[in-house]
Amino acid sequence: MDRKRSYEELEQRVRELEVGASKAREAEKALRESEELLSQIIQATPVPTFVIDKNHIIAQCNKAYERLVGLPAEKIIGSHKEWLDAESRETPYMADFILDKAPEEEMSWYYGGKCRRSKLVEGAYEAEAFFPRAGDNGKWLFLTAAPLRDAEGRFIGAIETLQDITEQRLAEEALKESEKTLSQIVEGTSIPSFVINNNHIMTHCNRAFENLTGIKREVIIGTTGQWMSFYAEERPVMADFIVDRASEEEMARYYGDRCRKSPLIEGAYEAENFFPDLGETGKWLFFTAAPILDDKENVIGAIETIQDVTERKHSEEALRESEKRYRALLDFAPYPIVVFTLDGRVSYLNPAFTETFGWTLQELEGKRIDYVPHGLEEETQKGIQQLLERKVILRKETKRKAKDGHVLDVIIRAAVFSLSGDEPEGELVILRDVTQEKRIARTNEAMLRISMALPEYPELEDLLYYINMEVKRLLGTEGAIAILLDEMKDDLFILGAAYDDMDAQRRAGEIRFAKHELVSGRVIETGEPLIVSDTTGDSKLHEERDRRLGYKTRNLALVPLKSSDRIIGTICAINKKERDFDEKDLELLSTIAGTVVLSVENARFAEELKKAYIEVSSLNKAKDKVINHLSHELRTPVSILSGSLNILARKLAPLPEDTWRPTLERVQRNLDRIVEIQYQVQDIMENRDYRARGILSALLDVCSDELQTLVAEEVGEGPLVERIRKRIEEIFGTKQAVSQEIGLDTEVRKRLDHLRPLFSHRELDVTTRTEPVPSILLPPDVFHKVFDGLVKNAVENTPDEGKIEVEVRKKGDGAELVVRDFGIGIPEDAQSRIFEGFFTTRDTMTYSTKKPFDFMAGGKGADLLRMKIFAERYHFKIEMSSSRCPHLPNETDICPGRISECPFCSTIENCHRSARTTFSVYFPPATVSREKAGPTPPAGYPEDRPEGR
């Protein structure tokens, strides 16, 4: 039985051994897998790593370890430092200490107190050590060793990692050196300074800081109590804001506008404040905080410096008080004063400067003044150089520009000043505005010059031109004109204009204006000076005037020319070149006007007297012409009638005398009367006493009823009396003239066709240009007399081969008839008398009466007078302009009557260009004429009588 159990036990044991072997195989397999996995892990890590077994033999190592020791794995694995030198082989690895379960004290002693337990791995240790033979210059390695246990927890080896921290240690050493240097710098500077790290802990402060705050460094270093030095309660200092990278707005909440970015250090800020708890009475501190950065631009701390500026602040306060006193004094100075820094920037200016030049201190403080006029820059720069060299300028006369742009005459005094020591600190400049003084001096000089020059200009136009030139120069304008009132025509004309633009100057003297067409009309009516700063305000008025003058007006200044009892015109300055006209300009203009008005009026009176004398002479001449003309017109028919009566008497002699003698005697009596008139004219012209030739016949001086009564007394009432009455009514009676609408363009052509046969014997080129125009209102007979008279006048004053133009055109709302001849023209002194009647433009002795429409045919000279009367009665307007042939300057000069016979004209066109006479007749439209005409005019006007009576 016992053997059987033994056999069973043996079998059981065999089975157990087989299970154990199987488990061993599994464990061995698991170990191999574990070792393989460990090997892969070790090989994959970049940190140098090796593993030793329980016999201290290196079982595994990775490529990083191979590179560290400089040997391949086959020489390392399976050994224990045999590949190292003898000295190195005696030095254990940290893994050896772990495998031997060495006490911590032994490990700490061996690694010089730099070994410590790992906080991450149970039973592991870590340390730092320098290995002088590693690499070229040795290496600092960070060592970590941990035990390797089997499943039952038994030590089967150890693993060790060796991390190269050489660069880190060098950086730390450099940082320590930097910290040492920083500490020495902070300690060595006389400026109170302290340093905090990125945890706001103070790491450094110097003795100057201790002296300023009274706090020992050993008390405050290592703490965050840097605020205690400055504030009663805990709050950040500027260095704390720098470490926290606080925004500018956040810093402003603590420091207000006293904090600003440093202009010198990137990321730094500076501020100034009063700290009442420092010292006995508080201190003013200026402090700057700047970041401390690592090589990656990370903020690792901040340094703050503090300067005690209490004395400076007290000095500044004292200076401000002093400056306040001086400014109070300068503010009351009557002259403009400005204080410049040495680089030309304004630090102070007084109210007088603002009043004179326009700029305020707020506008200019810290800036340069742009008040040097163009062209004076070089002169000003030289003046500044002289001031810096000589330290003072006692007097310099120049110009400066005000804020509004106008230029002032000034006298400058300047000095370089120094508040402390000998170094110059600024420039004090005093300016005196002498513009008004110089203006008054110039005005006085001009008034004296004008007053002395007035007698030298007796001619009105020359006088006004001189005055206008002075006005233009004194006021600095583009033009100046005198505008005079023509009291007879009630319009305005320009005389003696002075313009920069010579064309405008010429045109100004050729145009007349109605009073309402110029601003001068307002000034003349009101008697008040006027400034027009902007002509766009009354654009219609100014544009029309400028259009006629061909000149653009921007602004005006006008003053009246006032004589003792009336206003005779204005003086007008045009287009101020610099700035606008002002009251001072008006004062100057008024002074000039008051000085010259008497001379202007005297010159005008003298001119009017001269014109009157010329006119009287012309009238006397005209009177002589009229009388000569009348004498001539009477003498010829009287002679013919006298001879004819004698012939008739001889032929009637065979007949009974009672049948013809009374008639001849009656004719003779009236002829004797005409002869008597002719004798009277001859007596007057020959300056002889008047010789009575008998009692004047009353038959021509009484009315028709009285003539009829005389006839009735002789022959009794009967058919003869009625025939006489009828004849008298035909000759002297009145008749009604009725106005009708006339189409001017068609009527002119019809009437010209009617007249052409009358001058068909003349070689003339008569051209007609007409266009449709509004109808006119006129009696047809009146129009025929006007038109026929103008054409007849043109034909009789144009030599053969000449030309005449007849034109009808629209003008305004009405129509205009123009008759233009290119004949001999009218002498200038005769043009003003041409419409006065019984007036001929030729010398009486140079012509004899010819057929109508002959060249230079005579006439009674009544046609143009009759046209003038028609114009007044029927509300149309007739004008004439003429230029005399230059080869016929005198009335006695005679044109040959044919252009080709003229010795002065090489071609017909030359004659056409030498002279012309133009009559223009303006007819208002029929609607306007009807409104003006009113009731039908009474009969009996001279023009209503039969033509030729």
C-alpha cells in the first residue's frame, strides 16, 4: 500500500513538475518578450540609457548611450566598465548603488549633496554630476537610476538614464554671472533701483534704494512687499505692471496722465508723482520701469529706477511763480512779445501778439510760427544767425505776416536770454506794428504829392489819370477809375482809368452807363462810401458791367466825390491784390477824394467852359452858314422870279393892263418882300446898318380869314373867295396823321425800290440786308419822309463808285434801321449840330443847289431837324456816327465826286475804308409804341403839311 501511494505521489509529483516546467517555459517566454519590449523601449528613447543585471553587468544600452560614451554596443554589453580606463572603472554607476541598495547618505556623499530621491518613481534616485572625460570639454549629466524587479518583487537589475544638461548648466552659469553683474550694476548705481522676478518677488535692491525708502534690503528682498516703500496700502508698483504686461489704459487708472511710454527703452514706462510718506515733508519721485527679457523675449522680471526730483520740482515751482510774475508783466506789455526756444519753437506769447497777429499761445506753443512773408526767408535766417552771435538786435525794420495772411510792417527788437549760467536758453522777440504809422506816412506823402501835382494837370482826363494811378499804387489794386456823373444826360462815364490791363483801361473810356448799371450810382445817390468784398452777391449787375468792360472784377471800394453842393461822381479802387478792402482803405480813398474834388470840379468846369466856347464858336459858325445858306437860297429864286416877271410883263403888254397888271403888281409886292429879307441878310453879313425897304406886307402875317376878308372887300363874296379859301386850306390847312402797323423789313425794300429811279443816274452800289423784325407803329407818311431823307442824305454825300448799305435788324424787343454810306463823312465839329435844322455840313460858298440825289446837292437843311421832331413825337430814337475822310480835313476841301478821279485813292476799296457815316433808327415794337402814344396827336404839326410846302 505504501509503495502504491509512493507511486501515486511520484506520478503527482511528475505532473506537478510538468506543470511547473510549463509555467517556467511560459515565464521564460514572457521574460524574453519583456526583455525584448524593454530593449525596444530603451532603443526608442533619445535619452542615453543602459540596464545592468543583478551581477552589475551591462545587459542593454541604446544608441544614445553609445554616442555618449563613444563605443559600439558590442563592446559595452556584457561588460562592466572594462572599456573604461582604470580610474573610471572604479567609479560606480548610480545603478550600482540602486542594485546594492546603498543608503541615501552614501549616495548623497558620493554626489556631493546633489543626489535626491525621485518624486516620480518608487526607489529611484536622481543627481547631477560633471564628467570631465565626456566629450571634448567634459559634460554635465542629469542621472536617474531605478531598480528592476521580477514578478515577486526581487531585484533583478537596474536601469539608468544620463541626460546631457551641459548647455543648461552653462546657461545657468551665465545667468548666475548675469545676475551677479546685474546685482553689481544695481548696487553700484547711485540711482535708487530694485529688481523683481516674474513672480513679483524682489530679487535685488541697492543701497540708494535703502537710503531713499529707509527699508533694509534683507527685510524686503525675497518678498512682494515693494509697495511698502511708497504706499500706505498694498497696490502694484510700476515694475509689477511691467511684469504683468499691463495695458496702457490699466496703468492710466493708477497714474492718470502722469504716466507715459518711455521714449528711450522699448516696453518701458515712466511717471512722476508726489509721495507724502517719504521723508519729512514728502518727496517728488520720477520713476522708470523696464522689462527684463530672456533670449526668447519672455518677460522674466522688471527693473525699476527712482529719482528724487524734489529739488527740481521746487525749483520748477519757484520758476513757475517767477514766470507767472513775468508773464503777468509781459501780458500787460502793449507790444507783441514772443519767446522762442533756441530751435525756433514758441514757448510764450502775450495777448498783444494775439491781438496783432491773430494766433493764440494754445495754437503755437511748441510749434514754429509761419509768419515770414515769401521772399524774406533768407533775410530772416541771417537775422537769427546775427542774434545768436551778437546776443541782441536793437532795431530791425521788416515785415511779418498775420494769421489771416495780410502783411504788416514791423520793427523787431530781440535778445538771447539765459535763466541760469551762461548757456543761452531761448530768444525774446519784441515786435512793434508800424503798419498804420507807415500807412499814415505814405498817405501824408501821397496827399502832399497829389496836392502839389494838381496844378500841373489842367486837363480833366490827365488829372484823373494821375489821381487814379496814385490810388492804384497806394491801395495795391489792379485798377482805379474815376466815374463822373453827366448831369445833362443823367448817366455815368469813366475818365482817366488806370488798370494793369491796358486793354481794359482803353475800353473803360469808351463806354457810358446808366446810373443803375454801376455800383457808383448807389454811392452817388446815398453819398456813402461802399465796399463790395465779393461781386458774386449781385452777380447780374457785376457780370453785365464786366462783360462790357471785358474785365473780371472781384472786389471794389468806392467813395463819393462831394463838392460843396452836390456829388459829381466817385473814385473806385478795383481788385485788391492782397486780402480784402477794409475801413482804412475807405478812409484813405475818402481823404484823396476830399483833397482832389475841388481840382476835379475846377478842371471839369474849365473843360465845360472850353466845350461851351467851342460850341458857341460852332454856333456862330453855324449861324453864319445858316444866314449864308438862306441868303443863297433866296437870291437865286428871287433873281429868276424878277427876270421872269419882266419877261411876262413885256409879253402881256399888248393886252389890256386891267386884265394882268393887278396880278403882276401883287406878285411884285411879295417878291419885293422876299428881296427885302435877302437885303436884310446881306446887310447883317456885311455888318452894314439895316436899310428899310418899305412897309412889310401884312398878307403873309395874318390868318386865312383875314386874307379872305381882304379879297371880299375887293371883289365881293363869291366863288373866288371860296376858291381862295380852298387853296389856303390846301396849302396851310391841317390834317390828321394816323399811325399804322408797318412791317419794317418789307416796307424798306418797297420804299427803296420806289427811290432807286430817282438816283439811277448815279453809279452807286446800294446793298440791302433785312431780317424779320417786330412790327412798328408809325404813320406811313412819316416813315417815308424819315427813310427817304436818310437815303437821300446818303446818296448825296457818297461819290460815284461808292457804296451804301441799308440794313434792318432786330434790336432788343424792337427793330433797328441802319443807313450807312461810305462817303466823305461829316466834320467832327459839325456832328453835334447836325439835327438842329437849316444847317449844312459844307461851306456855303463851295456849292450851288443841284438836282436832288446829285453828289453834294444843296438843300435847305431841314430834313434832319424834321426827323428829330418825328422821333420825339412818335417815340423812336435816331443816332448818328461819322468819321471824316482824312483827305478832306477842311470844309473848303472838295471831293471830285468820283472815286477813280481821287488822287488819294489807289483803289475803290481804299475810299470805302477812309470814311463812313451811319444813321441808326431804333423803333420800339408796335405794342410799346401804342402804349406810349396815348390819344391821337392833334393835327397841324409841321410834318403833316404836304411835302415841299
